[in-house]
Amino acid sequence: MPQIFHHSANALAKASIVLGLTTVGLIAWVGYTGDRGGWETRQHEMREQPVPFSHAHHVGALGLDCRYCHTSVEESSFAGLPPTKTCINCHSQIWNTSPTLEPVRASYREGNSIMWERVHDLPDFVYFNHSIHVSKGVGCESCHGRIDKMPLVMKENSLEMSWCLECHRAPEKALRPLNQITTMGYVPANNQDQEEVGRQLMQQYHTPSARVLTSCSTCHR
């Protein structure tokens, strides 16, 4: 029987198999890294807002406490966005004719909320309570990063499940005294070891064990 294919077809077939497997592997790698990377989570991406509010200026330079604007963070599941009245408390006197702040003045005049773009947003199937974390000694910086250095807010951490579990498995690495909750750049006093301080605070604050903190029902209800 005469040969149908040229002998070079063997090499071509092998090359096509290798190329196919490589392509499949590349697609899988791109999908995996894309799902876990900043492109998907929008981590480290500064968000444009209706008003260019600078935490670097208000928190870092002026020293405003987080709770001045986010008033419900200690007693509610939501940190809360400040009403326009909070902005007007200062800006009726300071920069009160600035074109940049006209959306703030218009919001106050017309009684319409400023449509801020939410940066830290968890899926609906995740239960998260700010007050629980604050009352147990988790500082703002632990999740939100050095907000005092951000001209525009960005997501410092991925907020993915794997990231949350890192802390829930070893909360002693993140806990701090309650009077240091809003402190940026916190370090334990007197050169104390963070984990030792954290273990003491876990007992003081009656923090649940890692077994409870990593239970599915803790975050998925």
C-alpha cells in the first residue's frame, strides 16, 4: 500500500500535540492568575470619584480620625459614608468657593447624595461586620492599608477568601489595643513582639479560636 503521508507528518503531528498542550496550559495559567491578580480584584487601582477627596491630605496631613467621617464603624456592620453635612462642616468656611468642591455644595443645596464609587465591596454571599473586627482589635490599616498616604482611595488588599483566612487562622498577628485602632503605621509599644501582644489581646477581647474563625458559617450565612 503506497504511503499516504510524507514522513515529515510525524514531526508535524508531534509538534501540534506539544503546541496544543502548551496552549491549553497557557490559557489555564492566564485564567488562574487573572482570577487571583489585581486585574480581577482591582487591587492597587486608584478609583476616580465625583469629588477628588484625598485621605492623604485629610488623614495624613490634617490628622482627622477615621471615625469623624465613618461614624458607624464601631457599632454597625457598615463603616458608613459621611453625609454631605460632614463635609460642609469644614468647607462652608474653607475652600468654600473652590470649583472642585462645587459637587459638594450642590449636594448640600439640593439634598442629593454624592454618588461615591465604592472601593471595598464584598460579594453578597459574604457576611462582614465592621464593628466586630474593630471591637476585637483589628485596626483600619490592617484591611485598608496606609489610607493616610492615598491621594485617591485604592484597595490595598485583595479581600479574597484566601487573604481573609490568613488573618482568621492567626489573628494574633493583626490585633492591637483599642486605642490604636485608627493609628496609621502602628507598632507595639516598648518593642514588644506583635504576636505576643496579639495573644494577650485575644484573651482580653475574648477572641474566638481559629477553629471558629475559619468555620464556613462565620462568614457565609
